[in-house]
Amino acid sequence: MKKSLMLVLTLILTFTLAACGQSNTSSNKSNEGSQEGTNGGNAAASELSGSILAVGSSALQPLVDQASKKFMDLNPKVSIQVQGGGSGTGLTQVSGGQADIGNSDVFAEEKLDAGPAAELVDHQVAVVAMAAVINPDVNVDNLTKDQLVKIFTGEVKNWSEVGGPDQAIQIVNRPASSGTRATFEKYALGTKTDDLEGSIQEDSSGTVKKLVGETPGAIGYLALSYLDDSVKVVKYDGVEATEENVANGTYPVWAYEHMYTKGEPNDVVKAFLEFMASDEVQNKDVVELGYIPVSKMEVTRDLDGNITK
């Protein structure tokens, strides 16, 4: 009788321990799943460590800078530096191995030779639109393509020639390496321009905005992510630079925002690029900063600038 009782107690104890083991296993799996969700689906994200240098487009810089801070909050062992300098600089540095990511407003093939461009991998993270901006005191609301071409080629030098006040036009331009300039010239002007005598050149979109806002008679161009009340946005051929007009193809002055890597990225860079494509960034930062998620575009554009609906 005692042996039977001991056998029953042993069996009960065995089943109880087994049940506890299963409960602990389920709990551990649940915790692991929760951790994966917090770090964008990457189970090892909390253990990521390393540094990333992203260089290039000043039009894309605000988005990458804001997203990088969020990413570093989630991954304290990762350090990300975001620098401007223009799309040409970013593409050259990532191609030469000086940077991990080259931020660009243009396709690599537009700035680099075929060989170096072919080594780069394109990661498109948003769409950016460019608009002509003028000093708020200039009484002009719309400029046609032809008028813009004449202004930026020096044929028109006074605002009175395009329906504005009798005031000299001061051009605030970006350097030849700028992707913002390349985009504006390609899709707004349809031609490349020379650096005119007396025009101002600035490496930073932020400085362009400041100068246009403070300089009488000034005109420049900015990504929509930089626009505020310090400058006046003019319509392009009567069309406003709005998200809706860009998305449906009505407003033509826009480009994809690229983050290029040389070959496939390492684990840290890959994790950051995946974060850039996440809902956290696309549905919040992209929209809040004035960019347009690629997923919202009703049209696409190829390397040659052709638009397809």
C-alpha cells in the first residue's frame, strides 16, 4: 500500500514539473516575440553595435537625421553620424568607401560613371518635391517654366519682366554637386545652367532658405521639407507643389530619395535601412517632415525621367 502511494505521488510530482517547464518555455518565447516586435522584427537588434556614417543630400538630411536618433534610442550601442554636402558628395564617398551610406536625390548613374554606379545598391526611402521659392516681399505668385529658365540663365534680371516689382533678381543657387539642383534643373527647367556672375552659391538647403528669406529680390529652390513662412513658394505653370499634385503626377518637380550602399550592407546598416522602410518612419517621420512615402505615389519615374501611371 505504501509503495502504491509513493508511486502515485511520484507521478503527480513528475507531471507538475513538466507543466511548469512548458509554462516557462511559453513565457520565454512570448518575451522573445515581444522583443522582436519592439526592434522592428530583428531578434538581435537590441544587441546591435557599431557605427554608421551617412553623407550626402541636404534635402534628405532632415529625415535621415530624425530617424537615426530614434534608431539609436532603440539600439544604444549603435552610433550614426548624418552629414550633408550634396548628393554628388554622398555618392562619391560611398563609392570610395569613406561613407557607409550615400544619400542622394538623384540616381547614382546621373552623378557617377557606369562602373562605380553599378557597384552601388539603391534603397529608395521617400519621394521629395522641389519648389521655387522667393523672398516674401516679391509680389509674384506663379512662374512658368519659360520664365524660370530665363531667370536662371540670366536672360531675365528684373522682377518687373515677369509681372513683379521693379527690383533686381538675386539668384541663390546650389553647387553643381547638389542633387537638389540637378532635380530642379532636370524637371523644372529642362536644362542645365551655368553659375551666373553675381549669383550666390550655398552648399546647404538650410542656408539657401535663410538667404532667400533675408535677401531682397532673392529666388532659389528648396525641397518641400524645408518650407516655412520665411520664404514664399511660387506655383509652377499654375500648379501648386502639394503632396496630392506630386502623387498624381500633376506637379512634375520631384525625385526619389535614395540611400545607396556599396554592395549589400552589413548587419548594422541593413537594420537601419530596414528601420527607414518601417511604418514607424514611413507613416510618421516621412509625412511630418514634408516628404511623401513611395507607397502613396500613383506614378513612377525611371532614370530618364519618364513618368508612368
